[in-house]
Amino acid sequence: MKDNIVLYPAMGRGHLVPMVELAKFITTHHNATISVTLLLPSPPNTSTLHYISTVTAAAPSITFHNLSHNIQRTLQSFPTKPKAFIFDFFNHSAAATAAALNIPTFYYFPNAASCVALFLHLPSIHPNGYSYVDMLRSIPGLPPLSPEDMPAPISDRHSRSYESFLTMSLEMRKTNGIIVNTFENLEPKATMALKNGACVPESKASPPVFCVGPLVSTIRGSDPVGDDGGKECLSWLNSQPSRSVVFLSFGSYGRFSKVQIREIAVALERTGKRFLWVVRDPNPMGSDEVIVAET
């Protein structure tokens, strides 16, 4: 029987697809010895069901499991104890449960190493005895920041969102490892800070960091713009001067009203810059489309 690794993505296409790509990466290199199970935190919609069926057909070593019970019961329901438990950073509350079952736990970040450096260093800038503004200017691996640069959920140090991220950051320091969808040459300063322990200055031990990117979906039907649209975008992008295009994408939940879309479009036009913009239909049931614009 193969060893089983359990992956736990967060809700949202922007978290599910990168987690699936990680699963494909694992099974590609260890297909003979490892199978992968992905836990689905909520019932999938029609689009996601189609995507899952496509993945299952292309990668039979990857299975999907609806999370109908709590994490503990689910992890205990497998025939053998999972070899490892890899979860999206938004699902950090599951870490303690897996650790209590003596299952090695790993955080997965589908975004940048610089974001990981910020979160891992957050407990170091939290104590009230430090100047928050001054500490933001010296986060290892990042350029000097200001409070306005911080993500909204952690800009208010008295909010529940900030408390949740701080808890996550503290738990990250105890994990068996952090997996990031990036590569060292893309973010040399941030990855170096993560690997040499600079983000956890008050401790001699820092969790190991594994850069496994770029993990990009190659499954037909997984790209919301479609194969033809993607080729058209890349063809246009390749014809532009180097470093001349602004790319905008607000994620799977980044939907705006028609009025807001028009305002953003006008603002982009007034910049006089070339841009590539992922625009999602204001109707949640509508299809996604990509707008390529040159000004």
C-alpha cells in the first residue's frame, strides 16, 4: 500500500488549483510510493466539479475527499496514518489537530516568499515595546514598508483578523516545514532570509523552507480564460517592450460592480501604460474573461 499524503486547500479557486499542482508535483516524483488525498472544505460548485473530474482523469494517484466531519475524525478515517499533512496557510487551525495525532505538518503558501517572510517575522514586531513603524522598515528579505503597505487584515493590530494571523505566524514557527510556490532566483532576498533564520531572530531554530515553484496548471479546463484566450494574451504580452506592462488580477473573489469596473478602466487608460487585466463578470454565475488592453 502506498503512503498517503493529505493536502488541505483553502476555499477559492486561487488556492485549490495551486494545491492540486503541488499534488501533481508530489505524485510525479513519487508515483510508485505515494498517493495524495485532497480534502475539500466545502461542497464544490459545478465549475469546480468539472475541474476535479479533469484532474482525476489525468492524475489517478490524486483523490478528493469531502470534509464532512471534523479534521481529527477525517485524518483518523484513513486506512493508515497519513505520512504528512500539508495545509493552506488559511487553514492553520488544523495544525494542532494533526500534530496531536503525530502527523508531520507543513504549511503551503501558493503566493510569494516575501509574504511568508512577513508572516514568519510578524511575532517579532508584535510586542508593544517596539515601534511598529520602525519595525516594518526592517523586515528581513523585504524592502522598507510603511503601515499603508500592510495587508488590510493585519493593519489593525487590535482586530480579530490580526489576532488570527498572529496565531498563524506563531504556529508556523513550530511546523515541520513551509512549502512555497516560488523559486530562489525570483525572490533571492526573501528566500535567503527564510532559509538563514533571519525572520525568526529571537530563536535558534527556524522551520525549513522548500521552494517548489513555479507550479503552474497545465490541465485543460483549469484556466478561466480558456486555452485560446491564454495564447492570445501571451502572444500580445511577448510583443511588448520589456517591463512595460502592468498586470492586474484580483483573485477568484475579486469581483466588482459594473460601475467599479468602468472606474478602474478609466483610471488605467489615464495612466497611459500598457496593461493586462483579468476582469471577472460582475454576475457571480457568469463566466470569467480576460481583457487585453494597450494604450
